[in-house]
Amino acid sequence: MILGDLLGNTVQDADGGWLGRVADVRFALDGTAHQLMAEPRLLGLVISPHSAASFLGYERNGLTRPWLLARMLRWRHRGAFLVLWEDIAVVGAGSVRLRPGYTRYSTALQDAAEA
């Protein structure tokens, strides 16, 4: 799987209901560092119901400058959420389907850190 092929794909719940598009992915660094960094692991997908464009980092708390850009991107990605990789049932051609009972996490990763 090529990461670029996931971005922009439509996302459906287990019943086929439309949830949005894949706007970004999140990685976690596990284990001890090897030369420059630890081993990356795909944590999950960021789903946005309004735009598949990049967040440019403004989904993270504390980024408020330049204020006009921050406000515009937060408005454009309102309702966006993170879905853990374990909650993805099927990745198909142009679409992603979630498993029943999936959990929506904050895009800032605050509540997914314990998952």
C-alpha cells in the first residue's frame, strides 16, 4: 500500500454511511531509537467531513498564528476525527470502510495516546 493512495479516499462506516475523506495519517514512534529515530508505526487515519486537504499542523493544540490561517483551517476541518488503524475493516480502491463500533478520537491525539 502506498500512503498517497489513501489520502483523499472516501470513508464509510460499517453500514456504508458516508463519513468524509482521509485528510491525513498519524504515526507513532515505538521502541528505542535506531540511529536517528525509533520505528514508526501507523497509528490511524484522520477523517475530515468537509475537506481532504492537509491540516498543515493546525489540528494540534496551541497553534494559533497566523490567526487568519489558523481560523480558516480549523473551520474547514471542523468535525474531523482520528480513527485508529485497528478500527479499519477494509481498505479498497478509493474507499475505506470502518469496523462496527469504531471510536472517534481527537485529531490532536490527546485521547488516543492511551489507546
